[in-house]
Amino acid sequence: MMHAPDPTVQPLQFYTTAPYICSYLPKRQARSKVAVPADAISSSTYSQLVDQGFRRSGTFVYKPNCQQCKACTSLRIDVHNFKADRTQRRVWKRLQHLSVQLLPLAWNEEHYLLYRDYQAQRHDLHQDDHEVRAQYAQFLLSSQVDSRLIEFRDPETQALKIVALCDMLDQGLSAVYTFFSPDSTESLGTYAILWQIHLCQSLGLPWLYLGYWIEQSRKMAYKTRFTPYQLLQNGSWSAP
């Protein structure tokens, strides 16, 4: 028996943006393929899009679509077979005392202040506070899918150490963004990824998606230290 299509379900459409300055490689221009409308992208639909190389920034769902460059490669960690190296094992042991909470997306002034300091010190971004607040709300607190903030604190002092934003997918977790105490030398970013790997394992989910990896970018080199991992190349996921 055939069912009539649901008139409330909007079909997704895709468009290519105009060229803009590449955020990753110097002297390059980039273009993105964007999925619209945003309110038609459910968590299940987004899970499928992530497997096709899409990511999100707020409610903006996109993937690179550059004509002359294929440097951006989606990377995911095989969490069932993950083996921590010696450095990662030390980080895990040293920071396991941190208390962790999974929270819904909501404004938290303490989270915002940590984000502002992280952006200023780690990325040398010094903007008007009003602009940074708007950026934070749009980028981290706007989502049309099942998203969580993961908060890490020192249990003795209650000092906020790390905030990680992740999306819950049908087949895993997508690590959207992580920020932490910018003066710390405790490998807090590494610990946040290790914790999300363990969360995937506890939920029986096979993949942790780390977004795009660019071989020429030193800032992205950390992603390939979590092994084994797969890359999305020519439309298929495979080990490098």
C-alpha cells in the first residue's frame, strides 16, 4: 500500500556558495556546499549527512566544495579498536579526577568567559565583547540536531577546565568544538577527545567524528594521533 507524501516534510536542497577566503590554508579561496532548509535537517538526516562529509556551524550544514583543492578530508576514529598511545594514557590517568556533566545547549556566563579567553589567547582573536557574545550564541548554542555541552570541572575547586560541544548521531558522536583553560599545559584538548571516545564505547557507538583534517595544516596534526582512524576519500570511508 502506497502512502501519500507528508506535506510537512521539506525535501533538502543543496547550493554552492560564492568563493570566500579559506580559513585553513593561506592564499586560498574556498567554496562550500550547503544543505537547506536548516529546519528540515533532523538528527537522523544529519547523521546521514555527516557520513557524506558534512559538518555544521550553528544551524549552517555544509561541506567543502572547492574546485581546485581537495585538502579537507573528513576523519573519524574507530572507537571499538582505539588504542591509546603512551602519552594519551598518561593524559587519561592524570585528568580522570575531573568531574563531568552533559548539559543541554543553554547560555552559561562562565562557559562564555572561558570561550572568550580561549579565543583571545589561543587564536589571537580580539573582538568587541558584544560581537563575541553573538558569535558564541550562534556558533555553539544554535543547533537543529541532538547536541550536548560536556562540562569538565576540578571537583575540589569547581574551576571550569573544559567545555566540549558534541552532536549525538545514530552511528556515533560528532565533536563540534572544544575550548579550555588557555594557560593550561595539561593536554586538556586531548583529554576531551579521549573522554568522548570512552563515551562512544559506553554507548556502543562505533565512530567519533573529528571533522576535517588537512595534511598541510600543523594545527590539525593532533587528529591523526588517535588511531585507528578512517578518512572519507572519493565517497568512501577507509583506513589511510
